[in-house]
Amino acid sequence: MMEMYYLSFVDENKPEGERWIGGCYCYGPDPVANAWEAGCNPGGEVMIVGPIEGFSVKDGFMNILLDEDGINNAVVLH
């Protein structure tokens, strides 16, 4: 199984408090390229977390740009 990563995107040109523009869960080995290919990379700066373990992502929440509610509702803990 491929390793899973969480990507968080910020736009430093936005006002403080509005810089976070979303996040997504993608598989490796190159999660940034996968995010571009899937269309869930909105640009800006990216922070990559992973590979991550201990939870899975529900159907419909992988490889899409998510807001805070989506990020919080996407995971299933093991």
C-alpha cells in the first residue's frame, strides 16, 4: 500500500488569519505531484506531513481540497 500524506496550503499574500487556503490527503511517493495531478493543489506554499499512519481517509475525501470541516471529518481512527 502506498504511504499517505497530508498537505497544508497557505497563501502568504493574504491577510493574517486568512492565509490557510486548504489541505488535502494524497498518496506518495510524490504527494505534491499527485496533488497537482488530482487538482487539489491551490498553489501557495505547502507543508507536507507524513507519511502518516494510525488513521485512514473516508471515501470521497482523498485527493480533493478540503476546508477545516472536511479535514476534521475525513479521517477514521484505527
